Amino acid sequence: MKAVFLDANPTLAAVAERLRRAGDPELVINRQPDITPDQVPAALGDGEIAIIDHTHLPTGIARQCKALKHVVFLGTGARSYMNPEELGGLGIEVHIIKGYGDTAVAECAFALMWAAAKGLAKMDRGMRAGNWLRTDAVQLTGKTIGLVGFGGIAAEVARLAQGAGMKVLAWNRSPKSHPGVEFVELDALLAQSHVVSLHLLLNDETRGMISAQRLAAMRDGAILINTARGALVDEAAMIAALKSGKLGHAGLDVYEVEPMPAQHPLYELDNVTLSAHSAFRTPEASDNLIQAALNHCRRVSGQGTQQ
């Protein structure tokens, strides 16, 4: 079978070249990270496997890809870029990759929490503008962090938070247990947590889950961290809560629209710390990601994953 990496950026292209093995399925690396959906059929050609990092694959476009049988999405959030059920109806199976960047994303969430608590981004901006800007900080030791959703990333955040002397609460849609973590109802988590960190997949049930009502239920001045998916949060309601001071700060790596449009209201707020959907971008996570993608290609082509 032939695989095409449709939207390889320079970093992931180099990793894919390094990790390929003799005897692997044919792999074409299309170094076009900004490819548009209408360009996908020509780029894929007779490829049966499409490896996709961040490009949208509308069902109508997939229908034009006559040889396509498998999509390997580089992450867990395929539903933000395609409709797996509709693709399944065309005989195209969508494969996702879990766990590749759990530690990397958790470290980013942790860093955003600390930057938010200490006002580092605001001070940095002020000092670069020539102002000796001091801000009052939040001391996180002894405070409570609430993890909304509890998978591999949240477990890593819990490990880091416990090491920092924080109490860890968590809510998950299905029952779970974890050492040192107290699982509670979502309303209790929101009311008790000084920091709320989101770790959910985006689907019809979770879209807009952090609504105006749930933001209002949070502790006054709480910090909201989102390294999961922007659409989990009612963005307009979050902005209103930041402006009013109901939310003390938001540390965000993900947004409803990416890249963020120019003149976005979040740019105007001092009590936000922004990163460009880069939580997973470490060499270790990239290796894990591409190795898993290549293993998917080997498996669906009948070549297995053995060294």
C-alpha cells in the first residue's frame, strides 16, 4: 500500500524520514503544511493511506480520493477536522493516535498555570514596553487544581501538581480512580478549584461544556487552563468572565478558530497567557507520534510493527 503524509511540516517530515524502515509501505512526504482541502485529491493521488496532521478533510473531498482506504490522523482530535462516521460510510477507516504527547502537553498545561498565577506574560509585555510592571501573584502550593477529564495527560498533570504541593480533584465521565486524586462531581470541582484544567476530547457531548453557567459556578478569580480543544469552552462567555474578573486568568493553547484571527478580543486582555497550539511539540512527542503513525501504516498494509 502507498501512504502519503499530506501536510508535513519540516520537523515532522524529518522525523518521518529518520524513522522509516526498509520494507515499510511506500511513503510519500508532501512538504506542504498549508495544503488546502481542495488540493488533497491531487496530492494523495493513488495513495490508499493519508497521514494528516492538521488539514481538514471534508467528506466531499474524501469522496474524490478514489483509492483512499485509511486516514491516520496525527492526534486524538480527528473530529475537529473530519467526520469519521461519514468517512466510514465511504469505506475509509480513521485511525487516531493516543498518548504520544501526554507528558509534553501536561508540562505545557503546568507551565501555563504557573505563568498565569505569577503574571509572567503581563510583566514581560510591560517590561518590553519600558514599564517596570510588578504584579501580585498567586501562590499555588496548598491550592486546589481540578482536572476536567482524566486520561493520560491529566494523570501527568496530577503527578506534577502533587509534586508542587497542590490538592488534586478530578471529574471524568466514566468512573476512575488514581493515587492521590479525589474524584468528585463536576459542580463540586468547579466550586472548589483555584485552577481548572481541561483534558477532554471534543465531541457533541463536550462541545461548549464550559458554558457561561459553569464559568459562573467557578471560584471567583480562578485560573482556567485549556490545552485540549478550544470549542470545549464558550469563548464569548470566557472573555466576559475574564473582563469582569470572575476568571482571574486563562492560560490557553487552543482556540475555537486556529490560527487565531487578527484583532481577536483575547489579544486585548492582560489576564490571558496565549500559546499557539504547541503543547505537544517536543522532540520526544514528535518521535512517538510519527512512530505510531508508521505503525498504523505497517499494520493496515499487513506488514505488522515488528522491528
